[in-house]
Amino acid sequence: MNRTKALSFPFAVAALFAVPLAAQQFGGPIAVSGDQILVGEAGNQTLSGIVYVFGDTNGTWSEIDQIRVTDVARSPDGFGRSIAADGTTLLAGAPLESAAYVFERPGAGAWSEPTRVVGPADGGFGSAVAMTEQFMIISAPSEGAGVVYVYDRSSLQSPVRVDAPAGVDGAFGALLATDGAHLLVGAPGPRAAAGSVHAYTLDGLEPLGQLATDDLPERSAFGSALAVHGGTAYVGAPGFDNRVGAVFVFEFAEGGWTEGAPLRPVIAAPNTQFGTSVTANDDALLVGAPGASGGAGALYRLSDAQGMTQVSMMGSETAGDGAGFGGSITAVGDVLAVGALGVDERAGAAVIFAGGTERGTVINEARGFPSITGDEVECAEGRADVFECESVNIVSFLPINEIGGARGTRVNDIWGWADPETGIEYAIVGRTNGTSFVDLSNPSNPVYVGDLPKTPGSRSAIWRDMKVYSDHVYIVADGAGAHGVQVFDLKELRRFEGEPITFDETFHYDGIHSAHNIVINEDTGFAYTVGNSAGGETCGGGFHMLNLEDPSRPTFNGCFADTNTGRRLTGYSHDAQCVVYHGPDSEHVGKEICLGSNETALSISDMTDKSAPLALSSASYPNVAYAHQGWLTEDHRYFYMNDEGDEPGGLVEGTRTLVWDVQDLDDPILVYEYIAETSATDHNLYIVGDRMYQSNYDAGFRVLDISQPERPVEIGYFDTSPYQGGASWSNYPYFESGLIAVTGTGDGLFILKDVSKRLIS
């Protein structure tokens, strides 16, 4: 094997690959047009899209232009999710508005005003695009089981329609590849399952059969990338063989396809993801392996694809660790652009090579919804600003980049603190790379006070959780390596004088590494980390007990796990609530009771005697997928719990909240399943009086009246996600002011006000 810094590619690539939409925004769709590199935003669902234009100025590649179809930022259109280009033309899909746009650039001039091509509504028209000298090809994979439209470039009128073949359930057209003679159409399977790939002649669009291989294992992701050149088709399967990956090769001859030997990476390590991207020409096959080298990524060049007799492998010197180099590829002449989709917490980047030399890594600027400050925006006629709502006003909004987030940062959990000396209320906002503190003394103009960065040496994590006790906040992170518990004295926030402060933790507790959540009982002065993993005393993922007698120096006080629960029967608790019980079960009044959402069941435990905790009961329920989180009513009679997996698993017809009657802690009874009109995944819920406040993914923030506890009724909402795929992670409704702080994972911090009226007579 010959490992080189860079390679020269004196050819034009006529095949397209597809990159699955995920958190990354930039670097998935890449094309070369003449002397320009064009980069789109694969995952942008929040704002109007941009295709970024990069050019070579004295040997340095930098942004020279931006191509847009609207200047209205809050108008998500998906523009730039798919792009194809040649020397004079750009074809860019905008699937959120079911359209595609054609731009022309004669010579070295500027890009023209676009020609708009409109497809059927709600079909995802523009999700994938391809071009040849004669045709423009645009897919609509959500139109029924999927449709591909083929237009003659001379008119862009009256396209030929290619419908999904019989037996294809959906997503036909999510991937396209063509070499000018053949057209490959992919229909990826769900959750990295094997998809199907269908071939056609481009002239006449006669079907040439399906590309298939025998005995594919589950989650092989066959069909995640496609290329075709000169009658040879290449199908990427990055999930094959424990995500080592493979590329399956098919030769077309005598009217049919013959499968050849699959291609495998030279370094066959798990999670290499060889075959994530593929492109080919007369000279070579290029294959991306973004999981290689511990996630740094690699690009393979195979100059004799069938025999792999000449193989070279390259990485990037500028993209950095965890870059995911190889997530996408395009090459024309001696210019090569490679997507590095892991850069900046999966915000993505493109690495540019020219003339055989790596010229650097390019990115776009962080973007987000503009802030909303100054005046409370009332919910009127179903809207507050661009957000759908009912009986919930928006007091203010700060985007992630205004509360300490960098490019690629997302927010997650949230808690609050009121300074007992000044009365100032603060939102404590978890980010993937740290924790933000926001002053709400003027809630219409909140002020970012400062940042507590993640534990040095730990990984950024989408799961961060925090709770407050005695003017200290305790912060954990899941999937973060040796993060431990960060302890921070919140009185340090009083040092703020106008410029945001980067704070140091007050104390670091290293008895655990990663934890999914931290639970605090303020009445007993004990904390419990749950969902522990990756090192330290995990307690089987159950309760790792911390004594907070000295709030700035927590000490280990033992373990407890209800081993009748959890997917591995270790007592793993995903989240919990611990209280000094004052409910109707007289046997347990005054005891410290913890209610755990333990993956497979509700678990109720007596934690009064830390040397001998006792499991009181556990109960499962119909269609259990993943017991996630819950909260007691204030009278401790009912426990409301959510299941994070039942909605995406198709086990329920709408967002489900489980209502448990816990008047007998030794025998909890499921008395009602509330099914909402939305089908969003529910996440965190909290209760104040006769209101339940839910944060759900696509459905945002919801308000339920629980004055009749066994019959909740939704009476308000605020959709933090005015676009497909957004999410509200959590909310904090316990400020004395009545403000409710809500996180939108990809957007920022919302300060809301519940103005609902009770609708139950």
C-alpha cells in the first residue's frame, strides 16, 4: 500500500454519490464547476439554503461568493442539499419547497438568476439531482414510493417520469448516479438496512434490472453510495461487516448485470465505513472511508478496481482529528474536494486538493435564527413570530452562537437557579461542549454571562445534564469519556461585569466517567448519577450516590441498582426523580423514594438507608420501547412517564405519556395512556401544579392540563421547530417569575410564558 499526502486526478467525474442527511450542515453536497468548488448544506432544515462558492486566489482557496434563491433567513427551503455542476451550469435541489434551480455561468462571469423547476408538493422534489450533457435528472423520493424526473436540458419541460418499481416501499430516488449512458437510482433502507438499487438506460429510460447481492447482513447500508462508469456500477455498503464497509461491483453485459468481487479496505478495522462515498472514471475509483483512523477518515484510490492491484490511501493534514474525511467526494481535472463531515461537531467541512497538493480545509460560517429580544411576542392567530403556538408567548430567544456556542454546537438539557442575594434568575443551558449561564433579570433582553467548558480531555456530547443544590450546579455528560461531575459555585456568576466569562469548575469529582443524568434530592442533600458508563464506579448504570453535605466537595456514598430492570438487567436507570415522600401511601411517608425510568420499566426504590437501599417495586407496560423520564405530581399520587422509543418505533399512534397511579408504591398501576395528536418523540416533562410541561422533538414545547390527573388535555404549545427535524430537548418551569426556559437543540434558548386558560369545565 502506498500512502501519500495528495493525489492528482486528471479526469472529470460524471457520477454522483449521496450522503445521508444528519446533523452536519456543510460539505456533503460538493461539485466542481470550471475553476470553482461549490459546497451545499446537506442537513440545513432551519434557514434558507446557500451554495457556497470557493475559488483559488494565489494558491489559497477561499469563499468568493454565495448562491441563494432568497434573502429571507427564516424561510427553510433545503436549497443546496443536492447539487450537480459542469463547467457552466449548476443544478441545485431545494426539496423542502419541492423545487430545483438551474444557474448558468458563461465563461468566468457571475452566476445568473436561476430558472426554477417545480415538482409535486410534499414529494421531496430536488432531494437528489444529476446532470449529463443532454439531461437534468431530479428525484422526488417522497412522492408515493418515489419518482425520478428526467428533463431535456434544452427546454426543462415535459419530463419523463420514472416510478418506483413494484416492491419498493419508499425513498426511490434518494440517490442518483449516471455516466451519461446509464442511470442508477437508489432506494436506501431504513436505519442503515440494505437498500435497493435499480438501473436504467438513460436514453429511453429502459429498465436494466436491479443490482443485488446475496446474504447481506442487517445494517449493511447497501446502496448508501452509488457510482457508474462505462458499464460498471459501484454500490457502497459502509455498514457491511461491523461497519468495516465494502463496495460491491457489477458489470453490465449482454443485457444484464454480473456481480464481481466486492472491494474491501486494506486496513479492515471496525467502523472504517469504507464505501460511504464512491465515484469513478476511466482512470480510477475513489472510495471514502470516513471512520478510518479513529474517525479521522481516509480516501482510497484504486487504479485497477477489480483486482485492487494499485491502491493508495490518503488523509488530510488540515481537517483535524475526528474529521470524517471521505464522507463525500468530487473531482474534476486536477481539483479534488473531499467532505470532512465530522469537523466542528459534525458541522462539516470540505478539504481541497489541487495540482496534487492539499490546499486546506474550508468551512461556512455558523448560522441560526436571529435573536428575538425587546418585546414579548404574543401568540396570536396561531403564531408568534415564525413559530406556531397556542396560549404560549415568546418572551425572548437567543441563538446558540449568542450563548457561547461555536460552529456545530448544539444545546441539550437545561436547569435554573435564582440567586438568593440578588434575586436574579439564571438559565443554565447544556451545550455539546460545555454549559452556558444566561441572566434573565430582564427576560425580554437576556444576557449571556459566561461559559463553563466541558472537562478537559472529555469528548463533546449531545447528552449533558445538570441539577442545582445549595447554590452549586452539578454537571454530567454521557458518551463523553472521563468527564466526571463538574461542580460549579453559582455565586461566581456575580462576577459578571458585562463581558462573558470563561469559568473554571469549583471542584471535579472523578468517581465516575460518563453519566446520562444526575438526580438531586434537595430535601436530603444527596445526588445520584444514573446511566453511568465508560469508567469509574458505574453501579451497573444504576444509582451512584453522592453526599452533598459539603456542596463543593461531593463524596461517594455507595451504589444501588434494581437488577430486575434495564435492558441488560443491571438496573440501568436512564433518569429518575428522588423525593421525601408525602403521598397517600402511609407506609412510606417521610422516606426518601426514587422513581426511575429504567429502560424497560418504572422502578420504585426506598433510598432512606444509604447502606441498605431497597427496591420496592417495578412495573412494565404495553409496547415498551425505552422508558426515558418522568415526574411526580405535587401530591405524589401520580407519576407521568415518557417512552422515547415507542413513537419512532411505530408502537403507538401518537406521542404517548404514561400515567401511573402510585398511591401504593409497592404496586404502581398504569391507569391511562395519553396519546397526543402529534406523533413526535417525547423527551422531558415536568409538572407545576396542575400543568405538565413537555419537551418533544418535532412537536416542541407542549402544555397539558392535568387537573383531572387520569385525563390530561393539551391546552397550549409552542413549536420550537418551524421546520422538519428540529427538537425541543427540555424545559425548566420552576422560576418564581413564571418564566419557562426551553432548549431547541439546533437553535438555542427560548424564554416562554404560559398564558393558557383551563379548558376543562
